[in-house]
Amino acid sequence: KGIPLACSVAISTGKSFAFNRKEAKEHGDKGILVGADVRNRRVVVIDDVMTAGTAVNQAIALINSAGAIVVAVVLALDRQEKVKDTDNMSATMTLAKEHNIPVLSIAKFSDILEIVKKGGSCSVSDVASMER
């Protein structure tokens, strides 16, 4: 999950953070967003992995509806999944274009694949199936 990553970044930078629930609660910290008040703030979305971009798009919509502006997305891993079979753009590229924000990742699937290829820890057929 992206919550431990966001918490780590918040602690190391001294910034506050918030996270979204799957559904609103009627008790305790009510609502969908928990943590810092994001109203009128510039927000960086932090997540662990992006595949199709659905969760990040939902987070951006939720943050925008709370009165904040998303200025970037940071991912631990970009799986580099294509949005459509007919399109050459990955989910991260599409997200960046649609929201006009940078989408950065610590690692990409292609980076991991290169390490596997160089390390020789997988057979040629295993590497070929990963590349599909």
C-alpha cells in the first residue's frame, strides 16, 4: 500500500499527509480522507504501484473535490502497463498528460527486467514471458 510510503515521506520531510478510505465512515474520523486537511494545498500523491492508473485517478478526483491541487504523483514502481492495446502510451504517461502533472517513479518494470537479464537469474523464456 501507498500509506506506509506516504507516512515515511511525511516523517522524513516534516510534511503532513492524508490518505483515502475505500468508503466513508460515520464515526471517529468521518469521511473518506483521513489525516491532514488538504483544502487550498498543493498535494503530491504517493502510491506503491501503478498498473492501469485507476486508483491514482480516483485519488486525484477525491483530492480535487476536497479543494486541493495535485501537483505530482510519485510511485515506488511503474509497471509500464499500456492503457489500451492500440495505444503506445503507458498508464503513467496517460495520467501525466490528462492531468498535466509529472508522474515520477523510483523504479520501472523495465529497470527490474534489465537487472534480471544481467543477473542471469531467469531463463531466456522466463524473461521473454515477462516482457509480454
